Amino acid sequence: MAKELTTAQAMRYSRHLMLPQLDIDGQEALLAASVLVVGMGGLGCAAAPYLVTSGIGNITLVDHDTIDSSNLQRQILYREADIGHSKVQQAAASLRQLNSDTTITALQQRLSTADLAQLVPQYSLVLDCTDNLATRNAINAACVNAKVPLVSGAAIRFEGQVASFTMQGDGACYHCLSQLFGEQQLSCMEAGILSPVVGVIGAMQALEAVKIIAGVGSPLYGKLQLFDALSGQWRQFSLNKDPLCSVCGSDK
């Protein structure tokens, strides 16, 4: 149920309320929403602040890792003094300073299939900001089963990608895409990543989440959007549902 805006909130989110596509109804939907952000690396650090400042009511951050000095090049919620500390705890502390309207929960753990099956149905939407195929596929399967929309992002070297999945049975799921390729052989540690690229992709994930929750515009359902930082170009491809997909297909 949407939460009615207070006078203070109407002032805070006034620039949203000026947008006729969003207006009061859209902002109230954001305040009533709950979002699960899995992965607080570069993508999560870029996406989460925009979710918080946009007025998402409840956000849960998940990451099992601690902060390393090499993270500081692109994971903008962390400071030099945070090295060695929990990513989710430090991220939550930073984000709470941005917006007291948002309830932020930090889970310092690696989610199992059972954990995802229990957690995902509790949320309006899931942001996949992780960095490995096995975890992405596990998150996708939980979202398919719970019919919870998923926004997926990935970045490496000078490239990034974003896709959104409605999970209502009429469109592709992430596995329809991921079954076309194998696990990425190189991580950011081996291949490198240009710092602003994760910012671009993470911000796009936040944009997709806000659009989906508020019912604004056309989300990237059925589309894969690729970004090439070296040329500054975006390319978009159609992503069709595979009727034989082992996760979302009719014969699963």
C-alpha cells in the first residue's frame, strides 16, 4: 500500500513531483517499495545512493566481503579509513546519512539458494550487482519463482550491460540470456575496470528500478543494453524468451 506524502516529504521530493509522469502517485509508490540490492561493489555503490535519495522506503544491502584498498578506485561509498571493515555495514552507515526516510538493512553474508528463496518474495524488486554467473543465475531463479522484477548489471574493462526482467511469465529471464555464454573467465582483478563505467551502469540500474516501481516510461524489458566506454556508444538488442529455458520455460 502506498504511503501518503507528508508535507516535509513533499518539499524533499519536490523535483520529482514536478515531473508529470511521476507526480505524487509515483513518489508514494517509491516510499512504499522495498528493494533488495545484492552486491555492494562498484555497481551497488553507484546504484544505492540514487535509490536512497529517490525515496525508496526500504532497502536491504547484501555482501559478504570486507573493504580492500583496491576497491577504493571505484566503490565510492567507502573511504580509506574503512579498509578492513564490512562493505554492507559501511555502505549502510553512509547511506543512512543521505535520507532518514529510508530504512536500510545490512546483511553481511553470502546468500544461498535457500536464503534467496526466503528473501526475494519480501521485496518489490531486486538489483543484481554481483560479479559472477553462478550468483546471477541463482538470483534470477529466485526472482522467477517469486515473480519479482529483476534489474541486472555487469561491467568489466571498458564495457557494461544492463537489462530488466519483469518475471511475470511473459518475457525472458536472465537465464534466457546467460545460457548463451559461459562464465566470464576474467574478473575485474584480472581484466581491470575503468572506474566511471561502474558508475554509469549502476546509475542505469537505479534508473530502471525507479521507473519500474513508479510505473514511469518503458523499462528495458525484453532488451539488453550494452555500453562501450571507449566510443561512448550504447547498443540495444532484443532479448526473447526461450520457451525451452530450464528456469522460466513452459517445460521447466
